[in-house]
Amino acid sequence: MSTNQVGAIITGGATDWQIFQQDEHGHGAIHLTGRWVHDQAGQVEVRVVNQATGVALNTHLDWHPATTAADGTWQTSLTGIPAGGLYCLETRYRPPTVTAGEWAPRGDMRHFLGVGDLWVIAGQSNSAGYGRGPYHDAPELGIHLFRNSETWALATHPMNDSTDTKHPCNREGSNSAHSPYLHFARLLKQELGYPIGLVQTALGGSPLAAWNPVENPAAVLYQNMLHCIALVGGRIRGVIWYQGESDIGNEQTATSYARRFTDAVGAWRAALHQPDLPVITVQLNRVYGAADETAHRNWSRVQESQRQVARKLAGVTVVPSFDLPLSDPIHISPAGNLLLADRLARSALATVYRHTDQQPAPDLQSARANADRTVVELTFAPVTSRIDTINVTTNPFRVEDTSGSVPITKVSYQQNATVQLTLERPLTGRAVVHGGFGRNPDTMPMDVERFVPILGFYDVEIAGVL
């Protein structure tokens, strides 16, 4: 269907609501292609203005001449666009008979553009967003989403909306709901002062193998993620990852999770030519329902893998979620998602943006026994206040040795970065301690003033002497 359009037409390079990834100098670039329709050969011109004022951003970006060909096509690259927005991109066509530029024949425009950071949402259902119930998490200009329809829009829930999807490989069986990432982006935008773009690629129930081409060359969600990243410019600021529930079904996938996730991150970084690509992960929350000992151990094994990858692989961080409320037996509720968003944003600010006023979650640094091996002391860092609990009647720890389980008779919070476990009997042989063991552990202690729980840990050897 012909539109009978005249003047400068944009055919590629920018769409309404698009966020462009800034470079290391805080600038973005837009590479435009188009065609021109007029009875006189002339010149296409392009500029970038403030969407709110209509004023060009600077002289460099004010009516920039495009390369205009006689065959009716044109192209140009606008560089040095400062991080910020929202911006409007304008075009016009200048035939030789028009001397007053403001009365030149019309050209296409692109509205609500921004230059900032792009974050990819990846993982399974708690990333796709299954928080059911009411919430107050309104859309905001400057937080935009690249939807499954492969169009940019103002970011709203649900983010994994399959309307007009171009990639059904991550289409949910039911409508998704609330996720942490709109609020995550809002907090980053408030702190950083520029727009945030989100690229949704998650799928509920997806195993790690669907994201890891090292173990599965056909990894369809990995391929889809790269496809989406290519469509938004090929470069991103980082990946937000919440996954692992689908890998606890057997001991082999649970115990190999750390190696396989390390392989997946390496594949992402290699494919994107970003060897330092940040990946912010969420340690598995609890799940309700009956489970046997093997299921409890596999759940904890994956949690420990998530902790260990963050300790060993540069650029990967992990946040806890043990205390977040659920809206069904496994999915984090909207209230929990808002708190998770805060933790994810603080983690990003601390580790990606190097804001020194933020700290990652407290993690176990050492587990040591006293001389007669009847007391175990756990030390955590970073701790900005003290490790303590809101429920002193619970015991979220478990100790085992060569003789089996060792009953803990007392958990003592020392009002600093340590916790002491008093044992019913002395340890024998090799001994280990678990924190937050199993699928539904007791209330976890936290860095109280930050309201951030410790990370769960599994099978940590008790070594050394107090």
C-alpha cells in the first residue's frame, strides 16, 4: 500500500522509543538509512533535538547533511550524541530551489529516543515475571522496552507479552505478570541520570541448556538473545539473570550447574565481543511443597553454584532472595519483586557502576571450629551493621561430619559480622556447614541495617581453629 509520501523517509536505524547503548565516553551513535522522494535532486539533512524543547543538542547535531544519492537513497551516521534524552530525530529534504531551511520539504521523525544503557532480561519464570496480584509500579518516560514484537515501547508489565511476537521460542503458555525489572531500571535511571532500555528474552521453565551453546549447540534461547541484541545495536551494558529452578531435577544437572553457567557466560561474552560483560544473578528463592532429601540437596547445590560463580568469575554478581514473599509456591510476588529490584539495582551500582556507597550481599568468608570442635564460628562480609535475625527461635544452619548430622543446640549472633553455632557433640573427621539448606529454609539472618540476607551456602568445609 503506497503512502504517497514525499521528502525524506527513514527506512532503518531508529524507531520511536528506542534507547541506544552509550559508549565508554558517554555518547551514542545512530546510523540511519532512508530514501527521498522529490522531483528535484537535492540534499537530505538530519538533526537531533531535545524532545521537550525542540532545541538542537549542539551545533554538531544540528541539521547534519546526509549522504544523498541520485538513486533516491540516503544514509548518515550521527555520532557523539550525549547520554540522556528524551530526544527527537528530525529529517528534511533540501532541493536547490529552497533557500529557507525551515520551509524545506518535510521529512520523517523519530520520537522519544534516548541514549543510556541497555540491560538484557534472561532466565526463566521469575525473570519473565510471574508475580500475581496488585502492584504500584507505573511506567516512566526514559524506561523503555524492546518487546517480543521487536518494537520499542514504553516499558510496562507484563514485559514478556507475546502480542505480535516475532520469536515464539520464548512465548509463555499463559500471560506473564509482574517482574522486578521496571523498578530496577527506574532506580538506575534515578541514580545515573540517563535512560535505561530493557530487552526481554526470558522464558518460564527454561533450563540452562537452552541458554548455553557449549552444552547444547541448538540452544534456542541463546540464539534468540543474540538476535534481539543485534536488533538493538549489538552492544549492551549487562545481563540480569534469574534461573536454576529447572536444573534441580537430578544430581547431574545440579552439581554441574557452576561449570555450565560459567560456559554460558563465556559464550555470551565471546559472541558479543564483550569479555567483561556484567551479569547480575539472583540466588534461588525458596519453594513450597513436599520434597525428599535429594531435592533439598539439589536445590542447595544450585544455590551454592550461583554463589561460587560470582566468587570466581569476574563481572558476575549474585543477590539473595530467601526472604522475598511468593504469590504461589515458587514465583516471587509483586511486593517481593520490588524489593528484589532494589537489591539488583544496588548490586549494579556497586559492581558495574562502581558507586562506593553501595555494597554486595554478605557472603560467608570462613567457617572455623574451636579447639574441642564443639563450636563453629561463621564470618561474613561485607557487613555494614551486624549479622542478626528477626526470628531468634529459628535455625537456618546445618552441620554434618563423617558420622552424620550434628545437632546445633544454639545459634548465637555476636552483634558483628560473625555467628556462632554451639554443637551437641564434637565434630569428627571432615565437617561441613550449610546455610539456608533445602527448598524452604528457616528465616535467614541478614545485614540488619541494609535488610539484606546472607547468601545461602552448601557443603562449606569447616577448617581451621578459632
